[in-house]
Amino acid sequence: MRKGITVAGNMIVDNLYPIQGLPGAGELTTILDGISMATGGALCNCIVDLARLDKTLPLIALGRVGKDSQGEEILSSLGQYENIDLSQIKKEGITSFTAVMHDVTTTQRTFFHYRGANAAFSIDDIDFSLINSKIFHIGYILLLDALDQEDDEFGTKMARLLHDAQKSGLLTSFDVVSETSDRFTKFVPPAMRYADYCIINEIEAENSTSIKLRDDSGLLLLDNIPKALKKMKEMGVSRWAVIHSREGGYGLDENNQYFEIASLELPEGFIKGTVGAGDAFCSGVLYAAHEDKTLKEALEYGTATAAASLSMAGASEGVLPIDQVMELYERYR
């Protein structure tokens, strides 16, 4: 009987630099005290969230880091969790990293990303005969160059990978990076044809389905959410199509029944940081899927896990065991 979750994809070191205002072209700004480093990316964030939700859940990491100190930092960070199997991680090249410029005056963050080792992560790095997990999750589409390539048979290499995962007996899931581009309609729909679960935010859903989900003032167009979810199912998502936003979580289940869960009413001062909240939501939903919960319960798990993530500055430090996370949900629902 299959058990556990395999998480594949981006493994990144985030270098955070507090700055006093983002400079214009040719201008200078000062980097303040408080420089910090943390692991990030879909693999690191999701697999740590899952490990913290349930220390008995078998987890396998599939990705690439560089042969450098930052790669060792990632492996050391993930290695703190006994239920994460790192034996299939490849080490080559330079570890992917992001220089995060955090403007303390506006709290806005600007990201400068070096793709590094992640760019080479490919189908050849995965041997599905070694994986007996129940669910295979990968992220992010649009940030894994070798998989964001065209494929004559499946549309993209990512779609081929998801097909191969399903053929080996795994339930599949993927996530997308939020970027400003026209690449979504080329690279996301082929992956949806081989996805059992698709858990993305409203920006990614809008760009993938071409259904507008926020108006020009930034207001979420709630009436369009079910339309976008239906489109995701029509594009091939077989079980759960899920959209999350700061306002709540929304989904269509395997019977095309619609559910929505509002975000929690968190007290003033509760939120210490927003990095990784989307990955935390995704992790909560994946954990619920693994435990054979309903989609409604999964949206509650996702909402609660995201809220727990917000309680600490880092992506995963605030995530607690699932029973404590759900206590948080009941307290602030």
C-alpha cells in the first residue's frame, strides 16, 4: 500500500537584504543590519511544512543543489527532519539562489533570482521504481528550465513527467510560480492533463485559464472563481482543482462540487511574515489528500496551515503538528 508524499522541484537559498527604499536606475540605497539567509522554493517549503504537520509521514525529496556551501545549507536544513529522505537529491553546479531586497519603508520585496542547479533538473533525475509514495508533487512550472521545454507527444517535458508519475501509480500535483509573462497558456495546460490535483493562487489561475479573477482595483471577482475552477477541470485536472488567495481557498472536488473557505480572522500583530504562505496552503491540502479527507476538509487544512505559517517570519517555522494547526483554525475561523 502506497504511503507518503514525494516533493520535487525548486530548491533555493533566499538571501534577504533589508534596504531603505528601492533605488531607481543609477541610484544607490543602503543595505541595513539584519541580513539573513533561509531555504526556499517549492520543494524546501512544502516538504518542511509536511514534515512539521506530521513527523510520521514518509517524505522523499527530488531535486538538485550545487556542490557548494549553499547546497550543503539546504541539505542540512532538510536533514533536521527524520522523515525526509534526501538520498535521491542530485549535487551539481551552483545552488539556485534569490537575492531578496526587502524595502523596510513599504514592506515590499523585490526578487533577483539565479536559476542555477534547478535549471538542469529533468526527467532523467527521477527513477519512479524507487518511489512508493502515494502522492507526487512538483513545483514550480515556469521556474524549471529543463522541464519547461516542448515535447512532441505530451506538449511539455513537465507534462511527460507527470504522465510517467501517474503511470507508475502515483497521484500527481503541481504548482506554478507567479510571474509576469505570457508563458502560462503554453506551459500550464499540458501539465493539467496529467494532474490529479492542481493547487495554485488566483494570479496563476487567471493567467492559466484567461478568466479574470481580480478587477483593476484589486478586488477578487468571486463570481469568476468557480468558472476558473471549472476551466481547470476541463483542461484535465481529474480530482481537485484549487485556487487560494489572501481572501480564502476555493475548489472543485472529484464530483465537481464547489467549496469555499474564508481566510481566518487573525488578531492584530499575529502576522510576522508572508513568505511561503502559498506553499503552506498547498502543503495542508496535500496532507489532507494523503489522509483521504474531503476537499472541504482539505481547504480547512490549507487555510489553517497558511495561517500558522504567517505567525513567524520564515516560510515554515510557524507550521505546527496538524492537531495544533487545526486548533488555530477553530480559534480564528
